Amino acid sequence: MGSMIYLKDVATLALDSQKCTGCGMCLDVCPHGVFKMNGQGLQIADRNACMECGACSRNCPAGAISVQSGVGCAAAVINSMLGRNGGECCCGPQTGQNQTAKSGGCCC
Amino acid sequence: MEENTKGLDAGGKFEFPIIQEQAGCGCGGDNAADADDSGSSLDQPFVSGSLSTPAGLLPKVSSRLTRQDRWGTIKARFGVGRMNYAVHPGLYALGEPDENAPVLVTANYKMSFDCLRQALPGRNAWILVLDTKGINVWCAAGKGTFGTNELVYRIEASGLKKVVRHRKMVLPQLGAPGIAAHQVKKLSGFKAHYGPVRARDIPAYLDNGLRASREMRIVTFPLADRAVLIPIELLGAAKPFALLSLALLVLAGILGRSGFQTNLLHDGVFAVVALFAALFGGAVLTPLLLPWLPGRAFSVKGLSIGLVTALALMMARGVDVGAWAGRVEVLAWLLIIPAIAAYLAMNFTGASTYTSLSGVKKEMRFALPLEITAGILGLMVWITSLILRWE
Ligand code: SF4
Ligand code: SF4
């Protein structure tokens, strides 16, 4: 089973090919195989698989990737709509950052 | 290198300053202990001995989990005692590592820690545990507690630089949203390599010169992973379920045609059964059948399960659709059950490993108003069906 696909055409992922140095870090960190490197350099090959985790943009040394990262978690969105808990998903109280978290199916 | 087994008999007596417990979805120990900063302590039940190093005596752990470790995992899965399911942050020795042994980084959620060491039978390695407040890597990275600052701080505080000669470390790939590898290098001198997503691939990754195959880098969401999240989903829904059940029982008792008790048994108990069916559909069947359910949006998946469940239930009850009261009752449950199932299914986005925030927001914009409307409408229709029987 490959990556499951959620809603299409919603991901906020953007790549600035001008800045990209082709280091390949984003290929390593992306958990959904969104990027591919080919003859023309780095490409977004599977945008719909992006879960907006933000791993690629945080680890891009050239600052070539932008994504509005956040938690794809309905409870968090409801909480933030109700002004509760700063929009926390499920991992305990807010820690000050405005980033939130979601759980992983993986035990690690 | 001397060894002792002092930690072994400390089993069970290990105490942790606990703040509070909070229910959550499957993401691991919530706000766990505010671990003191004294570093990895020898006085923890899973520590099997100690190793003297240039950075002092470090706790030794084994790749074999004890029965106590496994029992703790089971309890955590069911939301019991999750608050003290943390290990002290700091440096641990797995086996008999030397100054050239690899350094692996993880969170101080006990399950993350156990998962890592269990994946490395017969290996010698250093395990650097970051203080993520007892939360797993994935969640903590999203929060930023599994982050660049904590990693850089923990490298210094643990004396890692004195313990190993090389300047490489292996980070879990799922920690990448919290850590900027290039900054870690700049701030600490350590080059951070992202290991595979699943701990069981780490031996292959290490043997392969810190290279992961494409499969090792992809997060999946297989049946087993979905199934273990069910207890926590159910737990999260338990309280609203109980309150709603109580309300329906009372309503059925008061509004029914006959005496309070007869009504309660006839309509009230069935209402609770129907509620449970909705809960079962949304929080159990949806996670299990996720890839095979129609639609991409989770609420659509839950809706389809809810409709099927509701129809099955109506047939089982053998409602008399010849009479108006019966028809109205069927309509009520066809509204209520799918609405609840869809809502619960939508909540499972929080536990899934592939839903994006933009997607969830889009889904909620259409699904949430519909779910609320259908739920309230269904409730009113159900009350009407009770009153209709008066005639
Ligand atoms: S991490 Fe940044 S610079 Fe490196 S390949 Fe990806 S986009 Fe290009
Ligand atoms: S945000 Fe996450 S899922 Fe999306 S492309 Fe970047 S690393 Fe991949």
C-alpha cells in the first residue's frame, strides 16, 4: 500500500526552484514521497499526497520550500474554532508555539 | 567497564512527578512528567545496569522488553496511566556501545523508547532521549518539543561529545517537522541523518551506511496501526455517549405512550443501542475499513458506514413502516446514526497519518454543519415519533 490520498488540490506546498540547490534533504524527510529529483532538478511529483507536516520546509537549507504546516485533525480545528486550548489536537496542553501536533499510527 | 544490576529490583517503585492526565487520541502520553533535568537516571525499572563513560555512569538498557514494559504499552494504548509513561531524558547505553557506536535519538515517551530499543536486538548503540514531556516523536515534532533547541541542549547536557568520537547522529524521520538538520549541524557540530520511518528498518539502515530505501521513508497506515488507535477513540467518545444515552432514556420514558418504565425499556433502550451502533460505526468500523470505504473525506466514509448501520438496525428492530410513527422513527435514526458516525469518523483525521490541515478544514466546512443539522433534526424527528404514538 502506497501513501493514502486525502482530499485533492488543497495542499499549500510550494517550491521555489530558483532557490533549490538540489541537496536532496526534502526527499529524505518527506513521509509521503511528494518530491522527485529528475534531470530538471527537484519536482513536486505528488502534491495530493502532501499532509502539510512541514518537515521539508524546515529542513531545506536553502529555504526553497514553503508550506502552511499544521495538524490535519478535526478536533484541533474545532477546538480552535471554539477558542479552546489554542487549537490543540490531542497531545496535551499547548506549549507556547502555535504549532500543533497529531498522532501517528506508528509507535515511535 | 563495570556493570551492576541495581536498577532491576527497582521495578514498580519508580516515581515520577505527575501533573495531570488528559484524554486524547492515539498520540501517546499526554502531558507527562515534568522530568527533572538531572539527565538519564539509573533508578528506572527498565534500566538493567550501568556503564561507566567519560560522561559518568550511564544507564544501560536491553533490546528485550520485560513483561512490565509490555504491560505498560497495553495500558497506555487503553489510556490507563499514560501520564507517567515517560523515561528520563538523557543518554542511555543499549548493550555495550563504545566511542564509535551510533547515536540514535528518540522522544521520552516510553513507547517510543521501547519501540526503538526493541528494534535493535544484539546491537550496541547510544540512545539520546529528548525531553518531549512524554509525547511520541511524531506529535512532539509537530509541537516543536522534539525540536532543534531541545536536541542541541540535550547533546550538551548529556555529555555526548565526551562519549563518542564521531559527530553523527540518527534521528527518526518522523521527527523532521520539528528539527532543522542544518541548524543542528551549525549549533552542535553533529550531522543529523534521518533514519527510516519505522524502527524495525533501523538495522538495515545502519548496515546500509545510513541510507534508507524509498519504502522505508514512506508513512503507511496499515490495519494494525489503525486498530490500536480504536480504544483511545472510543474512550474519547465515552463521556458524550453516556450523557446522550441518559438523555434519550429519560426522554423516552417521559414522552412514551405507556408508563415510564415500559417506555424506557421499549424506546429508551433501543435508542441507546442505536447510539452505540453509531459509535461503533464511526469509531471502530471506520478506522478498520478506512481504505475501502467510499470517498476521500473521512466524514463521507463515516456517513456510508452510518447509513448501512442504521438500515441494518432498522431491519433488526422490525419497525412497522406501515404506521406513521414507525416511518418517522426510521427517518429519525437514518438522520442521527449517520450524523454521529460521520462526526466520529471526521475526528479520526487526528489519528490518521496522511490528512493535511487544509484538507481537514475543507472537509469540515461542508461536513460539520451537515452533521450538526442532521443530528438535531434527527433528535426532533425522534421525539415526534414518540409523540405520534399517543394517537
Ligand atoms: S531541501 Fe531544499 S535545496 Fe534541498 S533539494 Fe529540497 S528544495 Fe532543494
Ligand atoms: S509538508 Fe510534509 S508531506 Fe508535504 S511535502 Fe513537505 S514533507 Fe512531504
